Amino acid sequence: VNRVFKVSLALMISLGTISAFILIISAKSISIKIANQGAYLSMIALTPVLLFAPIDASLRGYFQGKQDMFPTALSEVVEQFFRVTVGLFLAYFFLKKSLVKASAGATFGASAGSFSAMLLMTFIYFRYKKNENNKIDILKRDIINIEKCEKTKEKEDAETKLANAQAALEAVSEEITNANKAVEDAQKALDHASAELTKAEQEKNEANTKSQKAEEAKKEA
């Protein structure tokens, strides 16, 4: 909608400016050609409509594209109010001077209505864009806050996992230490058993030696 609006606004302003310029330079010749030179002032009074109405139409189309008809309806009410009020006032004001000027004044009411509607639509548009930009800024801040919260949560989860891993590593290290102590204790017990076995073997050998000596002494006797 924004892109279409910008393109249409530029196109309408260009066409309106060209049309107004053509009407200004050709109003005299047109009034002569239709054999009513009094129409010249009325056509000049109508020229601003060619500048304001395209802008007003583009702004109305923008809000209609946004599915918002309130600005369009309000601008039409304001336009008709100023069109009738200004037209009647100028017609009454210039009626005492000449009928041609009174006709031009009444015609100028259309320009006044179009201008007032354009001002209103422009005000509504910039106010709408400001609110829209504020909403976008708020949305961006919310997204940034959400991302920060997610990152903080991810960091906390990572720290928790790291702490759990360290605790598990310490538990494994403690189990390994206990296992090494058990192995050392078993090795000591094995060494003690080996020493006892060696001592028993020595005692057995000594007993055998004594037994052999006793038998030899018995035989000699």
C-alpha cells in the first residue's frame, strides 16, 4: 500500500500541476472561444482544485487501502462544508460588485473545499504515520527484549548444564579416586597375603629340613 501510495501521489501531483498550468494559460482563449469572457475568472478560481484534489484523492485512496473509511468520510464532510460556506460568502460579497465576480467567488468555494480537505487528510496522514512508527518502534523494542530474554535464558540454561556437567565430572573423579584407593588397598592386601604365603613356605621348608635332620639322626643312632 505504501509503495502504491507514493507512486500514485507523485503521478497525481504531476498531472494536477500540468492540468492547472494548462488551464491557466488557456482559460482566456477558452472563454473567448465559448463566447463568454466572464467565465475566465471562474476558470481561474477553479484552478487550485486541479492541484489540491489529486493529493486529496491519493490520501483518501491510501486510507481506503488500509480499510479505514473514517478519514475519507470526514474529509468529504469538511470539503462540502467549506465549499458551500466559502462559495456562498464570496458570492454574496461580490454580488454587489458584479455578477461575474460573484460567479467566480462561488466557483472558488470548490477550491476552498478541496484545499481544506487536503489539509485535513494531510494532517490525518502524518498523525497516522507517527502512530504507526511508534507502534513499529514499540514492536521492535518488544522483539529486542524478547531476544534478550531468550539469550539470557539460553545463557542460564547453558550455565546450568555446565554446572551439572562439572558436578558429574567431580562425581566421576571422586569415584575414580575411590576406585584407586580400593585398588591400592587390594594391592596391599595382596602383598600382605604374598608375604604371609612366603613366610609359610619358609616355615614349611624349615620344618622339612628339621624333619630330614631328625630322620638322619635317627638312622645314625
